[in-house]
Amino acid sequence: MVTSDYIFPIYPEETARQEFDKAIAQGRLSADENARNFAGLYMFMGFDEETGEVLFKNIDNRVYID
């Protein structure tokens, strides 16, 4: 992980790609462009500090997925 002067850590692109792949395999996100949870509609935001859960946020409404 690369850090900077920002509050939030900056993750390598490969980390985001891996987490998207995992989320699609688990059904949290979808590869189907017509699905409500289509991966292309979300941003990888990192990991919850307390739980380690992977965080994704919708690009339009900025709501995190469960």
C-alpha cells in the first residue's frame, strides 16, 4: 500500500482489481451490465479499519453497498 499526505490510503490498482473480482465471485457485485449491482457502477474505497470488510461506493448516489 502506498500512503501519502492524505487521510485515506492509496491502494495499488491491482488491489482494486482483485477486490472487484472477489466481490463478483461472491455475488456482492455483478459483471452483468444490466444488473443493479453492476461492478462498473461502483468505486473501490478500501477496507473498513475495524472489520476489514471491502468497501465499494456507488458512483452516482455515493451509497456504500452492504
